[in-house]
Amino acid sequence: MKKKWLEAIGISLVPFVIATGLSSAEMPRSVTLGTHAVGSLYNAIGTGIATVVSRHTPMTVRVQPFAGPPAWLPSMDSGDTDMGVLTSADAAASYNGILLYKRPFKGTRILVVGGALKIGFYVPKASNMKSVADLKGKKVPAGFPGVPVVNMGTTAVLASAGLTYEDVVKVPVADLAAAAQAFMEGRTEAGWHSLGSPAVEEANARTRGGVRFLPLVVSADSENRMQDIYPGSYSSVVKGDTVTGVPQDTPLLANDIYLVASKSLSDEAAYEVIKTLWEYNQELGAAYPTLKEWQRDRMVSHKAFIPYHAGAIKFLKEKGVWSKEMDALQAKLLKQ
């Protein structure tokens, strides 16, 4: 009887052992997450996400800073970078191989749509410049070869006031970090960065009287000019005294932020990541303040510009937030 009982146990354990072995093989011990350079909003967002996911899953998320998405998207396309943080504009342009990208990167998939990125030019609070229109003839960061999409953003914001780079004094910079440094060294009269970024906090602390963002010139025409240059962008009013550099209600350029993954990341790993961000959503804001905007009701977007990861879709369907309309959008995006 004892022998038969043991044999029965042994037989019953075989499927369990096999299943466990498969699960372990499909769930990597560590994954990489590409971001912009240290000091940028994207790096801070990526670090906050990595903290929460590493805390609540078997995976350790390792943040890898780069100059910008053009530096890590090729490795994501080949499956060497697992996840990354980028804007909807970068996602759309890179997926379709347009504007700044010479070839399409079809291996990128959305895990979740997060908060909205709000960006603009900032100046010393004591400056007599009151809007983007006042940048005419002023020294402004330009070029951004390390992060080409940034140049699209600066050009779009200038266009809101009917300006181009021919109307300002261009100060060449390589990337966002270089632009922040140029402002603090006085080589530019305006800086450029995202609202809430560590670079803006540092500039505010080191500039006498602090800094403030210049409002867009908002009109139907200006919105069209911005979208022609920077697809997926829109103006968004930031309430005064809610964040550094915004003493009063100020319209800034905005677009959505994606947490993306390589399509070669296993469905199990993708499922586990989005499940963690859903279940421990409150911890995101504690990890980094801007991540408070990464709410569950934003994770599915009918304005998505690239497809979602299959593992993410599985989870979202289980939660009842993935609709037939999203199925249609997903099919359309996969055919592009």
C-alpha cells in the first residue's frame, strides 16, 4: 500500500514539476528597462517602475540610461532591451519609421499608457519674458542629436507663437542634460525640460528666485501647427502652484508616456509587470511623485499609436477594461 501511495504521489507530482519548470523558464530573473539619461524625468519614472516591479515579482528590473530612445529602440527591436519608457510621439514615429527614424521598429509593444508628459521652455522667474513669443531673438537650446524627438518638441512650441529656429539664437546642445547645463551656466536664456524633472528642480534651486515655464500661445491655429510638427501633441493647462516652475495656470505642450516592452518579452513576464502596476498602483506615486498620474483608468488608451503586448492584453481582458473597440484598434495597428 505504501509503495502504491508513493507511486501515486510521484505520478501526481510530475505534471506539477513540469509546469513549474516551464513557468520558471518563461519568467526571467532579470529584465532591462531603457530610459533617457540620469537626471531626466524618464529616468526617474523608469526607476520608480523598476522599484515597484522588482519588489513584487520574481524579476529584478535593471534600469539602463541612454541619451534617448534612438539609442535603445534598436536593441529592443532585436530583443536585447526588454522594456523602456518613451512618449507616444516617439512610439508612433519609430514604429512607422517616419520623421526622425530611418526605418520602422516593429518590435515595440505597449504594456501600459501612463501619465501625460508636459514640457516647455523655462526661464528665470525674474525674467521679463512672459510667453513663448518673447523668445524671439533670445538664446535657446537647439539640435539635440542625442534625443532627436526633443528638437521636434522645441520646434513645435516655438511654432505655437509663430516662431521658428530662425527667429532665435540657436545654442547647439547634444541632449537634455546638456541643455540643462547650458541654462545653469548662462549660455542660454531659456532651458527646456519636462515638468517635474530633477533637472528643473535643480535649476530652480540654483537660479536666484527660481524658474518658471513660459506658456504656449494657444489658439486653433497654434494647435494645428504643433501637431503638424509633433504628432500626438496637444496643449494642456497646468494649475498654478501645483508644481515647480508654474506659479500660475500655464498651458504647456503635452503627450502621453508609454511603458513599452519588446514583443519578444514573454507573455508571462509582460502579464506579471502590468499585474503588479495594477495591484500596487498606489506604490508608484510613493516611488516617484509624477507616477501618481499612472492610474489604472489610463492604462488602456483608444489613442494608442502602437500595438499592446499580448501579455498585457490578457491581463486587461481579465479586468474587463479591454473592449471590442480596442481589439479593432490592435488589429489595425498590427497591420501598419
